Amino acid sequence: MNNVIKDQVDNRAQIAALEGFLRAGRKDAKVAPRTHWQPSFDVRLLPSEFTLLVDLPGVDEDDVLLDIACKKLVVSGDRPFDHDKEDAEEYSVIDRPYGRFHISVQLPDNAVTDEMRAKHKRGVLKVQIPRN
């Protein structure tokens, strides 16, 4: 089974490399910016604390919303497309995701949500919630 997964990953890498090669140097070979995207995140669950780390490069702290609903921590926001229309014409590839994002992570039953702390530093959001 591991060889099948490895072959699939290798094939995806080869396809991505081929697409990049085919797009190289062609002004009309743009990839449209996505309007929704899914940031990468890590969850660390200690006996005393729940921690969520979310990669949000290029997202301002003011553009991130935190909410707790149905025993889930919800992180949402927006990374606006930051290229002027004139500038966008100069790019041969636009592949970084832009637009709305949303992730939802189940909280442990003993999470003390009233004491949630969040810090946004160098493109990483860190949310810490103590557990009792």
C-alpha cells in the first residue's frame, strides 16, 4: 500500500513539474487566483492545554475571526488579492491562494474557552485554550 501512495505522490509531483514547465515563459498561462482556500494547521493536545497553530501568511491580524460554536474552534477570514489589475497582467503564473478561508477544529470537552488566548506573529496564528 505504501508503494501505491508513494507512486501517486511521485506522479503528482511530475504532473506539477510538467505543468510548470509548460507554463514557463507563456504570458497567457495564468492560473486564476482561488476565491477560497484552506490554510495548513497543527493541533497540539496536552493534558493542560489545547493549542492550534494556523499558517496565515499575508493575512493581517484584523482580517482573522475566531469563534467557538458547537464545541468547535472556528477560524475564518480573508486574504485579499493584492495585485493591481495592471500588475496582474505582468505575472505569468498566479498560484498563491487568495480569498476567504475557514477551518473548524473540534475542542476537547474540558476546554476552558473563556480563557482562550490568541497571538498572530510572522504569519502564524497561535490559539491556546486551557483544559481543566
